[in-house]
Amino acid sequence: MSVSGLTAGMSNDRYTVIGNRKVKWALEGYSLRKGHITADVTAATGYTNIGENGSVFSVSLDTNFFSKYDQLELVDRRTYIILLSDPVKSTATDEWTYQARLVTNKPGAFANANLLKTGLEVGFLQTSFPEMSETGYEKNTFPEWHTETMTIQRMKFSISGSAANTVMWVTHNGQNLWTTRQRLKMLERWAIALENQMVFGVATQDANDNVSLQDLEGRDIVAGNGIIAQGDRSLKFAYNRLSARFLENVMRQLQLYKTGDGMLRIAVGGGQAFIWDFQRLMREVFGQNPQPLFSDANGRGVNSTFTWYEMGGVRLETMWIPAFDAQWRPQHKDMHGTNYESYRGFFVSLGNTVGGDPNIELIALGNGQQDRRFVEKTVTGMVDIGQSTGKVAMQASNSMDAAQVHILSECGICMKNPFGFAEVYKPVKF
């Protein structure tokens, strides 16, 4: 959120302050849904092949979106089945079973069993009703509600009276201020933890407020998702070697889900290996036309650093994310000594959603008078942290020749369009 120049309003870390730690928003998606087969379909009793001679077979799906007399298309988009019953829910899992027949006018035709295997997709094609049918069937897809929760993070440091009077000057955004080294290091750790939360966080609470994580005293520990977990699972791509064709495939997928007109701008973040591979790829792409590489007005020097790449109305703008390469994080390296995580990258669609909201939005809990983006409090002893000379308080919380400083944040991040995010990674087995 602090990378300048990507898009308007993203040059600072603005938070949207809301009065509930759980945020909920409506997403206008497609008016139709797909389903996945949850169990291999088998032929009806007495038949060798599925749907042979008009036989009725059962198909189990992970959705009850479909209705009686819906025609569904299988993954080859040439084979169609018609549902002849309302969905019946399984008592054990989120699974619904329909009775179906093959749609055909050819005697003896049957469905290819490989199209009806577990995990394959089916989709709505059309409806086909008999004459004098009793009713039509209702399908509602808007609003599709998405929820996200905030995470409470806390840290502290303790400092003696002697250490508190040994300070250092810090320059930040053109301003000079003094602080203690202990406080600076605590703030660095907090900034790292907050960025990790926004990128890698995993939720412990579902949309129905069921919390799956408790401490040893039985208290709920509520945490929200980062942008990687919020992205749709269908837009996660494994690669062995970064290529122009691979990048174009990712760009095409995101373009299908764009929510506005004009050029689609995508922020690309990733580890060092991913970014360097991207740079090498761009040099190969422009190898036949080296003119863009010359950047010096006098014709001296070559600039081979590419910060953006545009094709087909989609622009990629790159940025290195040091968190993927941090040496203090667990690492698993390939045969060249490169951490697999360094090959990881993500693509985030910039701009607004259909409703006009920014796709990526920082949120914090507040009540209009104060908020919990960053709360800092001092538990004083014989030390006054942050007090100017001559303004020392006469009251203390205890008699220790020390003080404690506590910080707390309760915030999170929302990705309004889960199809506006794609992740790429190198597969690794453990």
C-alpha cells in the first residue's frame, strides 16, 4: 500500500475505520454458478455405460444451485445432461445428489465416464421443460456476501532508566526525532508482523462467526485472512520456468474477471528470484529491438530494468517483496541454493470494483473518536518515556527504575474482488 505511482490514492497507508471487527461486503459476481462432481458417477443398475439408452443415473455435486430440468454441460462442452429431480442433501457433507439423464437423440448413445469423475466441473447450459410443467425455479446470486475479520497484534519493550536516557536521532519523511533503540526495534518487528498479516494471514473465524482457535484458557483467538488467502483458489498457478506465455496466461485469466473499462493495471509482487526471472524474461522479449534499453540522453549506458510490461490491454507493474526472501523465515532450498519461496509471486488487480470501492482496502476498528490502527501506551516506573525535559510526571505506576511500552493494533485488509488476485509458485514436495 506504500508503493507510489501504482494508482491514485495508494501513495500512503490510509485505513478505513469501521465500528465492527468483522467487515461484510456484497460482491456482484456472475449470474450463474459452476459445480464440482464429488463422487465418480456410475452407470445405472443393469447398464454398462452411463446414460445408455436413456437410463437414469445419479450425480453428486458440491452445490444446490442447479434445479430440476436444468441442462448441465460437462468439461468437454459437448456432452450435456439434464437434471430430473430436486437436489437431495447428504447428511455428512456439503453434497447434493441429483437424478439425471443424457441429452441426446441418438439411440444407444452414452456419456464418457471420464467426464464424470470426482473433482471435474459442470456448468449451467439451459433449461428444458415438458409441456404443462408445474413451475419454474428461482436462482439468486446477488448479493454474494463476503466477510473478513481483523487481527489483534500486540508487542512491548521494557527499558531501564539509564537506557531510556540514551537516545538516537531518526530521520523519517524529512522530519528528525529522537527515540530509544529499544522502541525503534520494537516498531520494526511490529511493522514486519503487520505486513505478514496483510499478505500471509490465515483466518480463524468463518462467515458464521465460528472461531476454530482458542488459547489454553478457552478464549477465542480471532484472526483475519491476508490477500493470498482471500484470493480465489482457482487462480493459483504452478510453474517450473517463467515464460512470456505463462505470464500472458495469468494476465488473460485476470482480464476475464476485470470489473471496469479501459486498461487493466496489475501490481506484481514477489520474491527476488521471481523478480529477477521477470527481468530476464523482459530482456529476452525486447532482445530483437534494443532501443527501449537505451535510457541515457547522451547515448551512454543501458538500462535493462523493467518496472512494467504491457500487452493486450493489461499492464503489469512489478515490485520486490522482501518478505519472500527474509533470512529469518523458514527456508527450503532447491538444488541451486535458492529458497523456493523466492520464486513465489502474486498479481493484484488495481482500480475499483463494480460498486466503486477500491479492490484492496486497509481496515481498522474504531468508534469515531479513536481507532486501533496503532495504540501505544506506557506503564511508567521511575522513567517517563517520551516526556520532554522539564515536563516529568510526578505520578508513576510502580517504583521500578524502568518502564514498559505496549503497542497494539486491531486491523486487517479486504480484497473486494477475490478474482482480482492470482498467485504463482514453484511446486515443491516435502
